[in-house]
Amino acid sequence: MVRIAVVHDEKLLRSALVQLLRSDDTLDVSSHCLDADGPELSAALPADVCVVDGECLTGPQDAGAGRLRARYGDRLVVLATAKRPGVLRRAFDGGALGLVDKNAPAHRLITAVHTVARGERFLDETLTVALLKGAEMPLTTRELGVLTLASQGAPIAEIAARLHLSRGTVRNYMATAVRKVGARNRVDAIRIVQSAGWT
Amino acid sequence: MVRIAVVHDEKLLRSALVQLLRSDDTLDVSSHCLDADGPELSAALPADVCVVDGECLTGPQDAGAGRLRARYGDRLVVLATAKRPGVLRRAFDGGALGLVDKNAPAHRLITAVHTVARGERFLDETLTVALLKGAEMPLTTRELGVLTLASQGAPIAEIAARLHLSRGTVRNYMATAVRKVGARNRVDAIRIVQSAGWT
């Protein structure tokens, strides 16, 4: 038996994924979430492979990604889409062995789980191009930081104060970020960066 | 037998939902998506109830929502979360009989499907407060329209041209929208409106 832990913050979809994996008799499946609403990860049984929705690894729950890695190492199967190269890239850089396209047929997930359980890499080919695109993220950490704060509604003066920069420098970072991502203005740059899953 | 059509744009989660519903022997389940990637809705078999992810009914696929309504009338079970009152409200206003919390246990979805098949309303109580909040959306259609175009990166001049308004009027709508949603600036207003699922 291969022991699987399923992590998804939406209970209904978590249950659905569990049911799908249980269609394979050789898998022993339990389920958890990263926030406080449901069965906590800390109470999770030991597992050989962890299946997690890539969207649960973004944003303020980034700490959750660290906890998953600490617990399961590289035995992670991350569900993602080609539309969000940032999410993909983060999963890949974080060392997850498995990357499964959310648009793949169900049997691909089962194959992925067995592959990763053997310690081998599984990468859906439909995700490869998006992964390479994600590698081309043109912004520096500073530029991305400025844009992220702006996307949360912070005005220039506040961004400057929080990052210990002058207002002029913040404006420069912002202008460079807008140019680099090919945006028309700040709002457009935020939209591009968010939809790619970079913030 | 109750015939169910499952609509979700991500194939893997669509399969998982289908499997979950098939755990009830009295349900006859088929699956479809609203975009061009998978089994098209137009080729769908007749069904008594349609289960659809609320996120598939937002954004540019709003036309899809119309197609679902034309086909299934009020026999829709929409999956949603309390975090997105706009998505909830749109489903409710669109006449969907069923609203199921994505954080509900799996048996709630099965109960919902049978309830809606009988032509009765099913509303998860965890969604009620969010639904009422969604009713309080303070923006007019015009203000929301201006904000939506801005969120896509359109500058003032372009918004004015597309909505046949003067630039000053667009700026006024924008300022009113920022004030009404309690935002700090335009970017903040866009963030608030998007995260509530209003665009």
C-alpha cells in the first residue's frame, strides 16, 4: 500500500480528490487542509506522498508550503495549470517531484502518485512550456515586492516606508516593472503578475 | 434515477466531483466544461440537475452562465465559498435553486442535488451571511463597469472612449467607487471588488 495525504483547503474538493484516489485499491488515502478550518496537517498520519493543490501554496499561506516540505520532503504531487506559471515554478523550485495538470485525465494523477512514491519525477508535458515561461519571470525580488505591496492598495509613500526606500526609488522600481512585463500602466502590471501566479 | 451534469473547467476536479456523486447509486452522472478544451456543453445529454463551480460563472465566461440557465433553468447547484459574496449573489440572482459551500462535507452536495431535482431550494446556511453581504454591493453598474475596465489595465482615456463618457465623468465614477468600497485608492478598490468576486 502507498499512503497518500491529500491537502486542499476546500473540503468538498478535498473529499472529491480522496474519492478519486481511492478508486485505486493500492492507495491508502487520508485528507487534510493547511488552514484552521479542517483536519489539521499537524494531526496527519504519516504518508508516503502528499497531493496538494498548487493554489494552496500561494499567497499568505506560503508558510504552509514550508510545513509541507518539512514533512514530506520532495514526495509532493502538486496540482497546477499552465495558466499560472508562477505557481508551477514555485512548486518546481520548492523541489516537488510531481507536477500534474489540473486538466489531465484522472488516471494521470494516479500514475503521478505511484511515480513519486518510487522517488521518481513526474511532470505532465502540458506543463513543461508553462514551467519554462515561469523561469523567465523578468522582475527582480525588489520590483516584485514593490508591485505586491501596490497590489494590496499601499500608496507610494507607504511602500517606501515599509521597504526602507525613497519614494523616487519606489517609483523607479514600479516603472521598470511596468516596462519589463509589457504592461500599459501599474494596474495592468499588477494584473499580469497576479494572473501568472507570481504574487 | 436522477440525471446529473457536472460542469467544471478543470478536468481533474471535474472527474473527482463525478466520482464523488457516483458514490450515490441513484445518480446518473455525466460531465462537461464551458470552454473549448473538453466535452462541450452543447453535446451534453439531457440532465435533471446541473452541478457547476461558481468560479466558472464569473469573468469572461459569463456567456456560459447564460447557456447553463437556458439549458437547465433553475435546476442548478452552484459550488461557492463565503469568501466570494459576488459569486454567490450572481448565482442566486441568476435563479440557481442550489448553493453549496465548497467547505461542506461531501454528503451535503448529494443532499443538495436531490433537493434541487425535486424543484426545491437548497442553501447551505454557512453561505447565508455572505449572500446577504453580497446584497449590499454598493456600486452602480456604471461604477463597476469603470472599475472593471481599469482592472484590465485600460487608462482613463480608453475607458472614457469605450463607455462613451468624458474623462472627467470616468474620474468621478472612479472616485465614488473608491469611496464607496472604503478603499485607499484605485488599485485598492480593484483588489476589494475582485476578491469579493464582483468582477
